[in-house]
Amino acid sequence: MEKSKKPEVVVGTYIISSKGKLLLVKSPKWGEQWMVPGGHIEYGERMMDAAKREVKEELGISVRPLGVLLLGEGIFPRTFARKKHFIYLETLCIARDEKVKIDGEEVTEYRWFEPREAIRVAKDRAIKATMREYMRQKRAGKFRFINI
């Protein structure tokens, strides 16, 4: 099977600020809709290292990954620029700093949102589901991460 016909494993990074806000970005690859930053896990790379690397490359900030909140799948997402099949590892990270420097290619805009506002502005079902799970666990006072 040729490489382009296999599912691609990616991390989605839900970055929470010291004030409890979520960082969303716009990307031309995703039709300029509000999304979370992220990207491919490279061969031999740990998923949490991929989350840190992608955030650093795209946004210029450091994060502390806490764990995987949810697993997801996107088969030929309508808003993605190409026909792809993604397996998502939705990671929760804490921003070590909040002075974002977008790269202008992968990310064209960013904004820190209150979690409820993030759910409202995001169009992607996976983002909405992950944010709802984040809020549910936060209300419970304890995060339970998927052990992978």
C-alpha cells in the first residue's frame, strides 16, 4: 500500500494558559477555521514530544504536556485541504509562556479563548468533544488521561 493511502497519526494540542484560556489557531490547511495546533508524530518520536515540537515550530512557545484526553479519527475531513485519514491523539498541555509568534505558513492567526467560547467558535466536532471532556474533568477536579 502506498504511503498516501495509510492513516496518519497526529497530535492535537489543547494549550491552556495560566488564566485557564485555550489557544486556538487558524490554518490555511484547515480552511482558516479555528482549530488547535498540532501535527504529525514522526517515526521514533514520542507523542508528547511531538506535541511540544509542533507547538514550538508553529507558535514559538513551550508547553508542558499533561496527557491524552481523547482519541479521535478524521476520515477525509471536509475542511482539510487534501484527502487524508487522520488518527488524532488529543493532548492537553499547559503553556509555559504565552508570547505566541506565529509562523505565517502553518498558522495565520491565533487567539486565547475561554473554554465555552472555544466550543462555540470551533466548527470541528473533535475539538468540541475534546473541549467538553476537558471542562467535564476540570469540574470534577481531577483529570483522567488515556494511558497509551
